[in-house]
Amino acid sequence: MWFVSGLILIYHPYPKLTENEIYKRLPLFSVQDTAEAQNQLSPSEIAKKWLPYDVVKVDTLRDLGVWVIQPKYEKDLPIYRFYYDDPDKTELFISGTSLNPIQQTNFKQRLWSYFGAIPHKFYIPSLRKNTETWKKIVTVGGVFCFIAALSGLIEGIIILRRRFKKTGKIGNPYKKWPMRLHFGFGICVGLFLITWGISGIFAMNKVPEWLSPTKDELSITQNTLWGKKELPDSCYLLTPATLLKEYPELKTFEKQHFGSFPAIKAVIGDSAYYFDATSETPLRMHIPDSAVRKQISKITGDSLYFTIRKLNNFTEYYMPRLRGQANLPVYEVKIEDNVGSTVYIDPSDGYMRYITNHKRIRKWLFEGFHYWNINGFYTVKPVWTIAIWAACISCIIVCLTGIIITFNKIFRQ
């Protein structure tokens, strides 16, 4: 089940209302407060504006469901579920508290999720709303798979060793197809079964503190790097009118700052962009290394030495993931502390990743083993795709033949 659903999940993720979908429906920029006007709309009015199709049905959810399953949605209850009469059979979920759209699904997404995301992640509403119980069940599943795979591989090696001692040959000792396939594929992909069991254990768990302590990790987050103290309006030279002349699809204009470096976050069309607010003409943001150095210095103080360099290539700990991109170039900040702190900062939008020894170990135990997220391999998509399909199909054969062998033994008795 995990391997079949995992393959499906690569191509058909769990439905999610993306920021691009929200941005696409924002009104064009105006001097008036369009956000306030939007919030005054009722859920039904919002739904009518969302898609140019009739709403044929409305449900009120007073508990979490399979498409709004994470506990974060509890604050949105009751949730209004609107069904559209469109070719995709779209369903829109609107928060009953904020009156904002929070989820959107269509028939194709829902169908694939029943074979992919839902069984793979154990997305059962009654289970998922109790996060700790859900984590324990996923972890126990990983432990069972690890034990089964490890014991199977050990047994297979013992059988090979006995055969070699007896006949001087190394080969598959079985002739009947279920046992022959199970043994052959089990020996070949047993290691992958073991590592996927390990990744299942660490999908919901941190690396033990005795293996990699976290007590000396720095408090480096997106918020601490950007800073909370507002800059004076005089720091912002770029105006909405200037940006609107070059980008007529401008929808929002928001003043932000990376430390003391002023920036503008603007939604244009269906995407968000960052601009350099120190320029009177629209220039895409590129945070200078001096601003990065200043913000890191505030966090580390005078006691820790650090170096900054700009990378034009991915590293083992800064690379694209299964969902989401990693932009280049990127600043790599290496801090000389007890936990091997490294910070990656994207100068085009200020996105950051904070890596420590603890997170490096977990990267291998989960992402490395589970997604094969390995630099130079994962980034070559055709090679990664062929390898992951070959390994998953082989593991499926091991599991299916194991079931067949078990049933044969039961019915023989």
C-alpha cells in the first residue's frame, strides 16, 4: 500500500489551495482598501465570485473532514463547503470565522487522493485530528516495516550462505514462482525496504538528543532575519503609482524590510514578487550581503565567527524538494558554533533555511531515505524517476509475493 500510494503521490499530491489561486482572484490595486471590502462579503458572495459557475449545494462542516483534516483548520470551524456545477466538480471551503477561502479540491484531485495521499499518510479524519495518536501509529507502522525488512534480509543472507556452503554456488534456491520472486527481489531491494522503514519512523520524529543535541542551536527564523521593527516611510522610494505604470496587473503593494533593507512585496497577476524599495524605478529585489551580515551579526553577537559566500549551485542541504523550488544564487552563511549552523538565504525573496548537525542527520534519515533527495541524483529528474519506479515496483513484488506465500501456508494447514 505504501509503495503504490507513494508512486501516485509523486504525481498527484494532496489537494491544497495555493497562494497563486488566491492571488489570481484578488482585485486590481486601488487606493481604496479592497481587503476590507472583500471581508465584508458573505461566504455565498465570495463563492459566487470565486468561479463563474453556479453553486449547486452548500454544506456546513462543524468538524474536520478529509479535505480539511489538519488541526490548524479547527479555528475555522464551522467551515462552509460549496459545490460547483463546473466540469471539474470543484469544491470550495470557506472559513466560518475569517470568511476566507482555505481549501479547494476538484474531482480528479479527490479521486487520486483516495489512492495516494490518504492511505499513504493515514489521512483518516477521526485519527488525524488527534495529532499525537496519528504520529504514534505512523511511527509504529514504520517500525513494523523496518523489522520485517531487516529480518527478511538477514534470513535471505543466511539461506544464501547455507547454499554456498552446501553446493559452492550462489543463486536463488527456490523454483516455485512466489518463493523465487520473493527471495530474488527481496535480496536485491531488501536494503531499500529497510531504509524506507527507517524513513517511516523518522517521518514524524526528531533525531534523538543523545545522537545529536539541539540545545546550542540558534534562534534563526524567517521572522528574526526580516525583523519586526518598522522602517520610516522615507526609506521607501518606490511608490505604488510607479510600480503600477510598469505592471498594470498590480494587485497589492506591501512595505516590508530585511533588517534595515527596505523592500516591497507586490502581488502581480497570480504571483508575488519582491522589489528593491531603495530605487525609485521598479527593480527586482536583491538583498546585499551587507544586509545579511548585519542581521546575522545581531543573532550571533561578537562571540561567534561566520563567513558568507554566494552559491550558484545546489548543495546537499540546499536543493529543490519534492514540492517547492530552491532558487539560485543563494547566500550560504556558515557559523562556527557547536552545532554546525549554516543558513541559506535567497536574495530574491529573503526565504531562508537554517541547517544544523541535527537537521543534517534527519535529512538523511527521512528525506534522503524516503525521497532519495540526494544532490546530483534527485536534481537529474529522468534518472531519479527511473530509479524510484524500479525500486518501488521491486518492493511491491516483494510485498505481494510475501502475501501470496503467507496465504498458501495458511490454507495448506
